[in-house]
Amino acid sequence: MDTEALRSFVRAAELGQLRHAADELGVTQQAVSKRVAALERELAVRLFTRTARGVELTLDGQAFLAHARDVVATADRAVAAVRSGSRALRIDVLGLRSAQAVILHDYWRSRPGVDLDVVTFRVDDPHLVAAAVRAGDLDAAFRTVTDPATLPPGVRMVHAFDNPLELLVGPRHPLAAARTLSPPDLRKLRIWVPGIVPRSEWSEFYDEVATAFDLRIDATGPNFGVEVLLDALADTADLATFVGARDRHLWPAGHDLRRIPIINPTLAYPISLMLAATAPHPALGPLVDHLAGLPPPPGPVWRPSWPRLSPAAASR
């Protein structure tokens, strides 16, 4: 079985578009399409369904993805075994507009010689991501296992940075003109955060925020993506959502959405970094030093009750 065809399939599955996979792999979109088509012929199944937005995995594709990842990772490790220190730092982020991706991009811009392989594991359970770190499929991942005692052997977790929450509203919302808000100002608001997955780290975070400050955080309804959520905020006078201050969000100018900082206290989402406990990738040291130097959120700060972790640089 052609490992480059498997690699093309894995990247297309993770990125959701053949074009993005081609850009990352340094080949044409036609080449990726041909590789995937050849793989489908060899397996006698369809791996993707083509949509207006890109590609989506079929049930067969979902079943095949984990195994394909294993084969690609094994091949990469075989190459790395004879090219010590030459492999890119492979690191997982929740999304390419997330605070983790933004900070990684800033880090790369300040050190353009750093070889990074930024990926998005499309799984919600951080324990599965920790297993990928243990297996060597990832060098590090910006994910949090809220009970570190459940981390697999050989994986450790450090505090990377905090991502303060902001309230995002449309121009007709009653709080649209506010320059800052405090948590008591948010009571009785409908704060819609679709896509909260039960037992995920963000589910635990929002549960604690809602309990601590008596907030109404609504996760009902299907999650059609960020763009649909932004459209709803622009069209509705009584709807709000949370976004991270370090996250990157773009919307049409006509939406006129407002990002309002929350202070007294700042509601901080703690971002952790999972990495190998022994023999980590040599490029991780400078990265954790960079993370340790990021400015903290303005105080006073509220954080969830997850076990406190050492700062990244101090734990090396």
C-alpha cells in the first residue's frame, strides 16, 4: 500500500479539504485526488464524500483513518530513526483559528527557521490525543486532561498559557456598547456555545463557569460551525457567545460584531501542553520557553478547579 497515498488521505481527513492537504504536502490538488482515488480502488470502498465545503469521511473512511494514521506514523518514525533531529516538530492544536494556532504562528514568525508540522486531531477526548503523544504520532498537543492521574505512562502535561474569555455580541445587543463587563453583568443572558461535547475539557470548564457565576450557558441545537454562529449573532438582539481573547475570528464587515473583555475577575481558560515525559523533540525546549514568557491575563483572575500545573519552562 502506497504510504504517500495514505498520508494524503490522512491530511485531507484532518484538514477537510483536498486543496489544503495538497498545499501542506507540497503537491497539486490533482495529485492528492488521484492518490485518494487509487486508495479507494485498492480498498474497494469510498473514503470520502465530496461536499461544497470540501470532503467528509464516510463510515468506511472513519474506520480506516486511525489505522492509516498508524501506518503513516510508523513510516515517519522509521525515517526519523536514520535522520536524527531532522523531523519537523509535530504539534496538535484544537483548530487553525484557536489561540494555540495563533500563538504557534507568532512563535514561528519570530523564528522562521523552526520546522513546524501543525495538525488538528479531530477528536474531542483528550485521552485519545494523549495516547497519540505516547505513541509518537504527535510530539506535543495543546490539550488538557483535567485529572493528570489519568494520563498514560510516558506523557506529562504542563501549563502553557491562559486564554481570557470575551463576550461576543451583535450591534443590537443591549451590551453592545460596553467597553468591559464583569461576570455579574452576564447573568440572565443567553450565552450560546454550540458544540460543547460532554466530558470534554471545555465542557468541564463551562460547567464550572456557569456554576461559579450563575450564568446561563446554552449548548443546545446542532453545531453548524463558527460562521453560522457569527451570522446568528449579527441577526439577533438577545444572543451572545464566548470567545477566547487570543482566538482569531473573522466576519463580514456588515456584521459589526463586538468583542467585550470580561474583567473583575478575568475568566481564564487554562491551556495545557502534553508532551513526552522522556526524550522530547529537541525543538520543544525553545517553544516551552516562549510559552512561559507570554504575558499573564490582567488580574484578578478566575480559573477552574483543575489541578494546578507547573509553568512550562519550570517543568523542563
